[in-house]
Amino acid sequence: MLQDLEARTIAKVTARLVPFLVVCYFVAYLDRVNVGFAALTMNQDLGLSQTAYGFGAGIFFIAYFIFEVPSNLLLERLGARTWIARIMLSWGILSGLMACLPWLSRVSGLGNENTFYVLRVLLGAAEAGFFPGIIFYLTLWFPAEYRARIVGYFMAAIPLSTVIGAPISGLLLYLHGGFGLAGWQWLFLIEAIPAIILAIIVFFYLTDRPEEALWLESDEQEWLSRRLLIERRQREAVRMYTVSEVLFDRRVIGLSLIYFGAVATNYGLSFFLPQIVKAFGLNTFLTTVVSAAPYLVGVIGMVWWGRRSDRAAERTYHAAIPLFIASAGLVLAVVFTDPSLKMLAFCIAGFGIFACLPVFWTLPTAFLSGAAAAAGIAVINSIGNLAGFAGPFAMGWLRDHTGSYTDGLLLLAGLGIIAMGIVLGIGHDNALERAPSPLPE
């Protein structure tokens, strides 16, 4: 009976929360990286060099870094539905303002380049806390043994945003000239609308904690609340962290460096892959379609690998192996000159880049809880996402100074290998994630 109750409760919570959160993150991630597709025509229209574009694409993450921890602590205090709704509304508005960049440039007198930087900084500040907030939110609803697969389902929105969003973005670029707007302006305007609509839905749809879930039966509420409480006490019996301790904890810093390497491989590639593919001689629409291939592989890898990690109850090697695969794929992309083989290499890299992510996020949530978990997750994500600035900027700078993407791709591969080494060095105590058996009353 207890097994039936557990299965019924987890299935109900998964069906209620995960698909909706996937849609929210899909929209968030698309609004974050659609600048990569806009760049196919925007850079020339605005006179942006590869270095300027890479700096602007990446500076988003500087503001993200600054506001991440305060944002997540406010989410823990105010509740997910209020704070996530605020985040989505503000980033939707700012993402749409990217379409007004030429007008804002003239009015402010800052010029296209500086206005681009300002808007990307504001967008980063607006979105700060969304991803780590959701990761923390999932710890309030799912026991540890389910988290790799659940985070995998949720984070599948990252590659899905490219698989589905890339062709859509490519088609929107063909609206060029409508009402006097360039195609890239239409792209920003239209793709901002879902975020604004979802902000309203989030406020009324999300439930902050299981105790408030009227859509669960009383026995389901009781079982889930008790299970999560016991797991929290189990972690705190090993060590109970304060928020200030988390900021300087050795394991948290190590996990931040791992995530830095993982994020660098992701964003360094995603912001420039459309331009690499277009150099094959394809038109704009085919470029966006072909660019989606590594992300389709990433969707499969993320979901399958997360489930595999949960079944095996193993985290360390399930986080390390994909980082090696990602680096190997990037190196092969440099070695191969044939476009088909190069895309195959990018697909191999795509598997590794995305497969490691759901497993990685089980590592901090296994030993952190409460406000310390909110702060720790935010610290790891904010430091890791500095690579979202460093990766694209380095790629753009190296491209301008060498005339090729070779050195940039090798740099990303090297960061992936370093991240793999840190994973193996830190290790992980799997006992922290084992379900209490029998579950006490």
C-alpha cells in the first residue's frame, strides 16, 4: 500500500508540475539564446563585430551573477509562484525591448553597441534566479531518488528550445520588412509574448509547498511532506549549513567550478553554432534547422541519462562521463573539415553537454536544505553562469583574431575536461540520497 501511495503521489506531482515548468523554461531559454539566431542578420544591421557580439551575448551573465543569490533567497521567502511570475513578466518585457534597439540607441545617444550591452545586462538582472529557483522548488516536491530524472525532464527545455525554437526563429527572420521592421526585430517581439502571458498563469497555477496542494489527497500530502521532512533531517544530521557557510563551502565552490566548465561548453557553442553552420553555405532557414541537430540528441541524452543515473543510484561517473564526451565531440569538430562529419561531432558534443546537467544538479541538493539550499544552488548557478559570459566572449575574440573557430572550440573542450577532473576529485556520498527504509511515522 505504501508503494502504491508513493507511486500515485509522485505521478500526480510530476504530471501537475513538470510539463508546465518545462514550458516556462523553454520560453526562458529561448528568450536567452535567440540572440544567437538574431545575430545571423542583426550583427550586420547594427555594425557589431564578433568580439562586440560575443561580449554583449555574454554580459547577460554578469548581471545574472550579481542578482542570483538575492533573487533565490527572496523566492524561498516569498514563495515560488509570486517570485517566478515577477521574473517572467520582467524578462518578457525586456526581451521584447531588444526589438527597439535601434530606436533606443538613437534616443539615448549610446550607439548600437552600448545599447546592446545595456539591454543584455538588464535582461540578465530580470531573469536572475529563475533557473536556480526552479531547481530549489523541485527539491520541495520530489524526494532525492527521483531528482535526476525530474531535473532531466525539466532541463530538456534547454535543447528543446533550440530543436523547436531554431526553425521558428529562422522563419521569423523572413518577416524582414514587415511594418518597417527587420526580421530579427520581429523575432524578439514575437518570442517575448509567451513569457508575459505565462507570468500571469504562473501566479495562479503554481503551488508553493505540498502542504498547500489542494489537488493532492490528504494521504498523498501527508506521505510527501513526511518523506521530504525526513530526508531534510537526514541531511542536516550530517551537517546543517547556514547561508553564510554555504557561500564559502569547499564543496559548493568545487561544484561551481564544475558547472562553469559545463556551462562554457553549452553557451560558447550555442551562441556561435548558427554562424559556424551558415559557413557551410546554407541559407538562413536551413542553417537554423541543421543547427538544431545537436540539441535533438541532447534532449534524448538528458532524459535517458538522468533516468539511468536514478536507476543505478550513482552520480559521480554519470556526471563525469558526459563531460568527457562533450569535450571529445568538440575536439572532433575541429579535426573534421567535412560538414557532415563536423555536424556528427557536434551531435556527440551535444549528448555530453546536456546529459551531464540533470545528474549534476543532484549533487548540491543531496547535502543542502532549506534556505542554505536556495543560497547554495544560486551560488553554484551564478558562478557557473559566468562561463556564459566568458565562453561567448572568448569565442568571439578568438574568431576575430585568428579568423577561425578552432581555438575557441579547443578552449571549450579543455574547460570540459577540467570540469570532469573536479567531479572525480570531489566525489559524492550516495548514502545521502537513499530513501529511509522503513519510512518512520
